[in-house]
Amino acid sequence: MKKVFVSICIASTVLAMFSCRSVEKAIPLSSINGEWNIIEVNGSKVTPGESRNLPFITFDTATGRLSGNSGCNRMMGSFDVNAKPGSIDFKGIAGTKMMCPDMTTERNVLGALAQVKGYKKAGKDKMYLCNDSNRPVVVLEKKEAFIAFDVKKKTIHGNAGCNLINGGFETSTSNAKSISFPGVASTMMACPDMEVESKVLKALNEVKSFDKLSGGGIGLYDANNALVMVLEK
């Protein structure tokens, strides 16, 4: 199964054990809005099983609600939108009660989130969640849309920016560069920001062909040969 990351043309680690304190001005709460993969917990990289996705957390900074998946179960909770920049404290994190074969990741994620008292930017598209000693306990990475192709089965699965997507793709023996994605289905979760997802699904519905790009990656084109999506490994 080959995975490629999605870029819509019309749109634009070992845990570092140092203090979350900084002489730089604290970033506003709005900086954490949206959906983030949980990639490290207490210095250990998160490695989900073959059939599972990374745990993730979604912040809605307009309402102070959080949601996501802790590794097995869906989770939800809240935070104070009036806290000073750089500070955050999760309240009432609860989850569903499904049992998975290995609950280690879930226990580690929930244990770390219970310690969080602040946040700090950790480079491009990454964020630290820090404990009351100002040490990073969780590393977040902005969630990207992706598509994984199974060429033999002519199927795809992935994430459109919020929801999981599944479906197939069709090609033509008379045109080696022909491709389309009929009947792509997605889950129905609502996220604070659905803009990327809307563009991904719209673009997939329009795709009729593909070609290699001179700068690398694969371009997907609509019926008018307009570039609507770029795929990169």
C-alpha cells in the first residue's frame, strides 16, 4: 500500500527535553485550532499498529471543545478559551469504552494529556504540550490529508483532512494516463475546519487524468486538463 500526501492546488523525533518556557512572545490560543496527530508521548514516538491510525486531537478554539482519538477510543473534553496565551488546561476528558488488543498507546496518551498545562510552537506544523514543570509531554503535528493506493486491488483509503475516505479508482487501457475516483465514501465526523476536506473531495470527483510533475510528485487533472491536486510521497 503506497501512501501519498495531498496538496490542493488552489490552497496554498525524539522529544526535545528542554523547557517550554521561552523569551519569545507566547503564541495565541488560535494557533492550536484544528486537528493534530499525536506523534510523541513522554519522549517516545507513537507507532500505531498496521491497521490503526495515529491518535489525534482536535481543538475548537471558538467553543473551547476538544475531540479526537486516544489510540483506541474516541475522546472529548474542554479547555478555557480565556486562559492566557501559552497556557491550556484540559477539563473532563472522557472517552468511549471500546477495548482494543493493545491499550498501551491509549493509556500513555490519556496519562500525558492529564498533565498538560501549556503549549508552545515546536517548529513548522508542530506543537509541544507541556506539563506544570514546563517540560514537553506530547508532540503534536498538524494533520495532513493523504491517500494510500492499493494498485493491485484498485482501491484507495486515506484522510481528506477530517474524515477517513475509502473507495476505488478506475483507469483505461486506451489511455495510460486516465484515472478517476468514482464512489469515494467518507466518514461523517464534523471538525472545526472542513475547508481542506471540502476541496479534497471536490477535486477527487473532478479528476480524469494524471501525469508526473517536473518538480516531483504526481498531478491530477480535471476534464479540462486543469491541475486540481498534487500528490507527494
